[in-house]
Amino acid sequence: MRPDLIDRSAVVGPVDHCVTRLTELAGLGVDRFIMCGPLGWTDPAEEAKSRALLVETVLPGLRAARAHP
């Protein structure tokens, strides 16, 4: 995948960056996100860690940030 396409249309990176960027987008009026975690192209153990970070850290962080702007 092209890096410029990722930069324009995806949120990727460390948990804090993802929470911040998703919060910014929500603040701009985006009210729906398509979230896809790992898609089976990498190590299953790393995919499990990524999925857990999304579900257990990123999403709760986004909810908390939106509840207390």
C-alpha cells in the first residue's frame, strides 16, 4: 500500500496517536469510523496484540476523550 494513501485515509501508529487523531476527526464532525484491525497478513501473535490494543485501549480512550472534551 502506498504511504501517501495511508497518511490521507487511515489512522495508524501508537495508541496515543490513534486516540488523538480519532478524537480530532470526531471533533470535525466525523461520526462513523470503519475500524479494521489486523487482516491476517502478519504474525498471529502480533495481530492479537494489535486487536487487544484497539479494543482495550484505543476505543475506550476515544470514548473517554469524547465524553470529556
